Amino acid sequence: MRERTVQLSAPRAESAYRVAVVGSGPRGLMAVERMAARLAERPVRRPVEILLIDAVEVGAGRIYRTNQPPWFLLNTVAGMVSAFSGLPDDGPTRAGSGPSLYEWWRTIDPVNASPDGYAARADYGRYLRFVLDAVEGGLPDTTTLRRIRARVADLQSTGTGYLLTLTGGESLAVDRVVLTTGHSQPELTGPLRDLAEFAADRPRLRYLRGDSAADMPLDAIPAGTPVGVLGLGLSFYDVMAAFSLGRGGRFTEADDGGLRYHPSGREPVLVAGSRSGMPLPARGCNQKPPRFGYRPVLFTEQRVRRNSVRALDFRADVLPWLLAEIDLVYYATALRQRFDAARAAAFTSAVAARAELPDVVAIAAEHGIADLPRLNLDALARPFADRSFPDRPSFERELASIIRRDLVDADRGNVDSPLKAALDVLRDCRRFICQLVDYSGLTPSSHRDDFLGWYVPRSAFLAAGPPSSRLRQLLALIECGVLRVIGPRARFACDAASGRFTVSSPQVAGAEVAVDVVIDARIPYPDLPRDLSPLTRRLRERGIWTGYVNGDGAEAFHTGGVAVTGSPYHPVARDGEPDTGLYVVGIPTEHTRWFMQVGSNRPGLWGDFVHDSDAIAADVLAAADWERVSA
């Protein structure tokens, strides 16, 4: 793939309309794709220059950079991922029409590619570069795309446009700026700062802050080093893979159907823990077509809002209907498995006929299932709550038992397993949840405590798991002694007496281990006041970016997200007015809007990921037409 250098000091084309897109991960790329698609359909009256700027790799961004190791995987099956806004057609691949990740993957790796497989993140980066090349190749003659590998350090309004300052000192004058800056590093506070400062004073110790595992200096950790890993989510599995597959170890099939790990001798010894003590469960094997779209029966606008326009209480107004939808899918799947599709359909119809919140369990009993208790999200996400274990072996036996049961459900699939089908509702209903909670849709306290504090961690735990192969690898690593899960309510502490870190669990007797390295295997949430990015700090200092606040007075909840308008997402400045030449979408606006970390779209289906970019593209290009007419 070609990487183009740019003469930054060269003047723009005469009267060209210049748009900068800062950040070229999936969000930035989709913004460019939609601009290109709209320009192909209806060229504007001015020459257009699109400047796509990224500090790491133009077209792939940092998270999906193409030079990262192959053991870092996506957690969405390839058939359900596309960076084009439309399906392929009889014409050339171009903006608005192109292959899904799987359709592209099978052209370069037909042996391993599968619509239900998990591509390497580096391969997704290569696919994104392919998309960018196709988009550029289809641009009208009056439009140019410039790829600029540089970091934007500052942004200032000039009154008629904006001046971007790059870290090398160069400046770019532009008319509009789309900011899709993605993940950044927040200032450490509290216990994490204590861990970092403790390590800074002791040369033997290391603390690695939360980040993409591909960007952590994991290779610098010597073999045999005891390493504490904080967190058991998706990033934990990346760290686990780096210290096993990445150190030359091998997994082979065992006689019992599991895996056996063959160490290389270069592995550190991992001691991992989290609040729940439970590694993220596996995603159900995919049984759904790429363009699958779930239509809720109970969890609908009419039932949840009941024509009210007031801010909602998540626990009282939203959660009961969501749990009922989960129960509906759970019991309907079980009825289909035990009896037939007709019995499941009759049950669904009976539930849907109830005007008020139905007792789904009672209706399921009427249709033939009375022995299946309803799902409990707390019990599933916190299986060791209020339990204690007399020793390490008893905890590890229980942990392995829960994981093996989960693998049985995962192998049954996300259509045929009642459990995995029901938990997919958490994924399938995200868009409607966003509509309910975004822009102060919830009361301040319910937004902070019920939604972000209670629901979001459980939803992330139960609906965003890795492929089942990762759980099998985890069991093999525990069995061979490379990995230990310490137990629930894990504590990562500094022991001044020994000059080392300790990892412990108060619910497992004797569970305390001294370690020399602590890795925070969690991706930090965005928090505008603590963001260390120089660009973010400049934008805050100038009042161009402000924090979104839900509510006012004593009840106000400062979310940590960037305050933006509704579509097309202009930042709201310190004076309360939107800056209509700027657009902000994605990670920086998390908590103003929910689930901004999404990095793809389903093939041919326009979710918010595409709608957001298209709205920005429409506004950007409408301004080009308007300014030409005004001139």
C-alpha cells in the first residue's frame, strides 16, 4: 500500500475548499468515504482538498496499525464488518460500494478466511488501507486526497477557517476540521498513580498503564518475571496472547477436547485479577447472517417511554423492559430447542400481546418450560460474589467449571444456545439504548449510577467476549502454570517492606503473590479534564472543547465527554455556542453519547457509525457549495 508524503508548505489550489480529518482510524476513514461518495453523486462547485492526518499510520490509525503482531484479534466476526457504506455492485470498488472484511480477507488468505472467523487487527488495518485506496481512486477530478503522517498539536480559529499546527512546526490552513482522535491517555489518579509512583522509585519494578496491548513494551519483560495483570477483559486476552503465542509457545489439541500449552521457556508468570474474578466469557459461535438485524418485541420506544418526554430513570423505566426482552429470547430459544419453532412462536405472541410489563417466566411455564430460572445479570457477571474459597485449588476448580460450561454454550452458538442468544440482545439493542440515554436522556444520578456504574460494566462483560478459542487457551495456561487467576475482588498493592507489588484476593484463603510488574490490562475511559493529549489540552484551554454536563446544580453529572450538538456533532464552546466549522465524533464524545468505541459497520446496514459520518460529510460539502455561491 502506498504512503504519500506531502509538501506541507505548498499553498492550496486556488480557491480550493480544504477539509482536514484528524485521525484516520475507522471513524475518520468513514467520514472520508462518505465525503467521497457524496462528491461522486453530486460534485460541489469548488475544488475540494481532503487532508487525512494520522500520527501513526494513515488509513489504519494506531489501534489497527498494520505492523502489529498477528495474535491480536478483532472481537467481531469478519462477515459482520465493513468499512464501506454500501454493498458491492456491478461497478468498481469505490466509496459507497465495496466488500466486507471477510470478502476482502478471502482474496488474500483463502485458507484461513471465514465469515465467522476473527481476523487479526493488523489485517483489519490492511483492509482499511485497501478501502482508502479504493476511495481515493474513485474521487472526481476536482477532488484530491492528501495523506499526512503527523501529529496535530494545536488548532486555532482564524475567523474564516482554522490553522492546524503539527508537532514538527508546520501549519495547515483549512476551512473545516473533522476530529476523530480516538483513544488517548488520561492522567493517572488514585491507586493507579500510587502504583506508578511506587515503581518509579524502584528500578526493579515496572508499571504499565492501560493502553492497547500492541503499544505496551511487553517484549522488555524478562522470562520468569512475576507479572500482575489488572483486569480480565478483552485487553487481558491480548496480554495473555502476547506472553504465550508471542513468546514462542504453542497450543495443541488435547485428548479431552481442550488445549495443551507447550511453553517456550520465555514466558513470564502471570497473576491476573479483577473485581469479579471471572475472565470475560466467550462469544457464542456466530450463526447469524452478516446483515442480521434484531427487532425487539418488548423493548420498544412506545413501551419504554409511554409517550413521556421527561428524562428517564434507567433502573425504573428502561431496565425492566430490557430484562423482559432478554427473558423472551432466552425462553423462546429454549422452547424451540425442546419442542419446535411453532411452540416458540406461540410463546412470543402471548408475551407480545400483554400491554403491561409481562411476567415472561410465568408465560414460559404455561407453554411448557417451568424448570428454567430467569437469567440474572449480576450472577452471570459476578459469579463469585459473596463466596469464599479455602484454598487456591478449590477456587481454580470452580473457575474452570464455570468456563467449561460457558464453552458448551458458546459452541452451541448465538442462535441455538438459550444463554448466548439471550445475551446477544445486549448487543442487538445497543442502538435503541443509545437513543434513550444520549444527551441527558437519563436523570443525572441514574446516568451516573444505574447506567454507567451498574449496567455498562455488566453489559460489556456479558456481550463483548472474545472467541471461544481464547477461553480454551486460558484453561491450558492455567493448567501448565503460566497463568494464575488470583480470585475475586483482586487487590493490587504496594508493599513498602519488601519493595514489591502484591496481588491478592480476600475471598481465596492464602491468595497473595508478590510481583515485580503490574500491567493495567484495561482501556481507560475518556475523561476530558484528565486527557493528556496536547491537542485536547489546547482545545480545552481555548474553550473550543468543553465537558458535557447532565443536569445542573447540586445534581449535575460531569460526564467527562466532549459536549457536542446533535448531528452533525459540532463542539459546544465555552460561550455555549457551537463551532459550526468543527465536528467531533467517536471516543472523545463517550458519555455525551454512548458506545462510541464501535469501529465498523455491518455490510450494507447503516447504523450510527455510518449515519454519523454521512451527516458530517453532508454538512461539510454543503458549506463548500454555499461558500462558492456567496463568493
